[in-house]
Amino acid sequence: MKPSDQISSVINSLETSVSQLKQLKNHLSSSEIISSAELEVASAETSAEYTSAETSAEYTSAEYTSAETSAEYTSAETSGGFFLDGSPPSWPSFKYLKGEIVGNLTKTRTMAMDDKGFIHSLGYKSDMHIQTDTLEDTIERKDQGYKGFIGNVEASDGYTYFLPAYSSSIGKLKRSTGEITLEKKFSSCPQVRSGAEGANGIIYMPSYTKTLKIYTLNTKTGQIGSFTPPQPGFFGHVWGAAADPDGNVYMPPALGNKILKIDKNGTTFLLEGKPVTSGTSGFNVKYVGATYVKSVNKVVCLPRTGKKLLFINCADDSYEEIDLPEAYLKVANKNKNFHGYLAPDGWLYSAFWGDTKCFRVNPLTQEIQWKDYEYEFMDGWPTAKEGSGIMSLGTGYSTCATVKSKDVFLGLAGTSRAIKLEF
């Protein structure tokens, strides 16, 4: 980005932030918000009977989005969550990208954008390299594929790292050139599904295993390490990590009931407080992914099969869980979200997984709304299944998300057509 463009961007951000504060003031002085929940009828396509094998302890997968760390492309932090009249923003419009990639039910679980605006998604359980052209709104499958990756971390060293779930190598995208390389770092597959860059250029990657292990990658030296932290529960599985500006990393539980924190000095401990449940138990995955939200200085975590949202206050390490609307839960698929993201309008959105329904939360007010995009998924076909090309709801309508300016691109999962949301 040119210096003049950077200056203009900063000016726009400041102006928008001032506008947002004025809107919030007006909003807080108004009457109590009533969450809007549209009356919906669950179809056979989106009913809970289509639960996914991928939500089990062995197969569940999630992504670390790059929306938080892409300063050039992401405008979510500086966009107002309300209009001047105090009303919430309109819902984004739905668009299918050009190009289809059929077969391979579990295609990708990663999204990494280079400096030219191409998104690179590497394979999950089959060799795959899907490239999304964010300028032309197209997708294509490249000849050279890679597999075994879930999640990625956009680091401060100019690289985005693809995390090894079923691979002994770490993938690297050099953002300035779009070049992808693999570096073998492990003797076996570490079962990593998420990560975040903490202090001193160290990426912390929790394992999705009964005994939780934290793998580390020093981006300055390339050195790999690991240690066993305090366990967040009988099942230590963690599937999400986010860092605050000070380099503290927070990891919500997937199957446990405690939140793990790695502070800027590398000290690891569990946050004090009541058990984290997300309104579910057993092998039901509570939280996947974690997103730091600057406007409230909190890490927000959205559920996979849970019924609550988790807000972690980075100022004092307190936390609370917020209920999803009962009207939404009555019609939503059990596997309601793959990995949430901070959108250009300042709200956090769920990513379509086993459902065409999407929920969103305002981090400032904690208002929750939801909408069914089934008609948009149909795209003129009799069903959403036919319109999207999905072969099984267990493989998902989408995976993670990448934010570029006022657009959100969703990762290709079990469908043959990729999705873009325009804000």
C-alpha cells in the first residue's frame, strides 16, 4: 500500500471510529434492544439429523482466520456496528463465485491471502490447492496439491503458516510473492487445528488431543518446540487461539471446561472462574476458533455444537457466556458454525457449516441476530443441496472466512461452489 493510501486509510478509520462512538452513545441511550429472530421452518436439508462425523474428537476441524491480522484488507475494526438511527446493519448479500470444484468431500480447512489478493487454500484429507481470485471472483484448483492442514496463522514475518493436523510439515505462504513451500518439522502428525502469534514472534499451536500439548514455532529462527500445559479438562482438546495486542494468547476449550492463557512472558495457566460449558457436554464440541476484537478488547469465541458464545475480557481475564436465541436453536442444525469471523460491519458472524443459517453478534452490545440463507444457496434450484453442489451436510457448506475490504470469502468445504458475502 502506498504511503498516501495508508494516510488516507488512517484518516478514514479515525473518522469512522468517531462516528461509531457517536452511534454507540445514541444506541446506549435508547431503549433496550430486542433481538430480532425471524420465524423459520427447518427443512430436511438443515435438520439436526445430518450431524457430522467431523464433530467427533477424531475428525472435527476448524480454522484460524486471517481477518484479524490483515491490516491492509480488513476494515472490520473501523466499521460502525450501527447506523445513525441506532438500527443494526443490513445483512450481507450472498454471491457464488465463478468456477466449480466437484468431488473430494472434505476439500480445505485453510485460507491464506497473499499481497496480490489471491487466497490460497490447502487440502485437508486430499491433495488440494484452491486459489481464489478476489478481484475476478473466481476459484480454481491448481495442479500441485497439498494435504493434511487445518487452520493458518498470518504472522508478522511476512509469511502465513498452514498448521499441521495430518501432516508432519508446516506449510508457508510468502505473502509478497504468493509462493508456497513446505518445511518438515515433526516426526509424526501433531494434530494441530489452530494457533496464534504471541510475543517475540512465537506461534503457539494447541493440539486437538486428549492430553493437550502446545507446539511452538519461533518465526525468527524456525525452531520448533512443545510442552504440556495445565489441562483444561479431562479431554484437553483445544481448537482455537487468539492473541491480544500485548502478545497474550487465549485458547477456549473444545471439549474441556477451562480457558488456557499463555501470557506475553510465556507463562501458561488456566483462567479462574466457573466451568465453561456452552450449554453442552461430552463429545459435543463447544468452541472452535477465537477472534480478538479491538473495539472491546475481548476475545470472542463462537460455538460449533454449543449453545452459547464466549467473551473473554483481556483487561482482567474475566469471562462470560451468552446464550444463543432459543428461536434460533429450535431450527438450527447441531453443527451450526465452522469458524466465526469479524465482519466489515463490526459484528462477528458464524460461518456456514451444517446449516444455511447464519448468526451474528454485536461485540459492543452482545445483541444476537440470525438469518437463513437457504434461498440464496438454492440459486434457482429446488434445494440448497442442488444449488451448492454439497454431497453431504457432514462436510459443510463452508469452512473459515477471509475478509477483504467489504467482502468476505468463505472457504470451500463439501460444496462444489464457493461463497462470497458482500457487505
